[in-house]
Amino acid sequence: MSEAEKVRHLVTNQQNQPVELHLPSGVIVLPPRGRAELSETDLSAPQLQVLRASRLIALHEVAQASKAEAAAEEAANAEDASEPQAAAEDQTRDAVQERKSKTGRKP
């Protein structure tokens, strides 16, 4: 990664419950397993260091894609989304047959 590329800092909630982060830029409430982007100044918050040491959150650095790469990725996602819904459902449908329930019994 070159110095010219911008780096994004992401925080991920590793818990199955929300976490409230009090950062220099403001308060962020992360949903369970949620993610948020942080600024450089937010990384120095003592709360982040404590939660990270306890493995309740995870911090990640991600190289920010150039505008051309982002546009190409968006076009690819739009192309995938244009696939007919029925065809997509057929590919993901389970092979398990549905059970028929009995609504009444004979004496």
C-alpha cells in the first residue's frame, strides 16, 4: 500500500449486543456484529483500547479504493442484481420438501 492511498479505519462489534462508543468525534452505537468507520483522532480514545484488549471490538485498516475501482465494483454489483429474481431463488432453494400438516383427524 503506497502512502498516496488513503486508509480507512473500521471498528467491528464482536458481540451479540449493541455497544456504545464515546469517541472524540461523538457517540456511535454499533449494532450487534455491526461496523463503523472511524477518524484518525477516534483511534486514540481510551475506551477503544480497553474494548479491543477485551476482544469485544476489532479494529481494521482498509485501503480505500480509487474512484475507478469503486465505479467498476458498483457496475459489477448492479449487473449481478439485474439477474431475474426467480432464477436466483431457484439456485438457493433447499432440496428439502415441505411437510404437509394434518388439519383434522378421523375418529
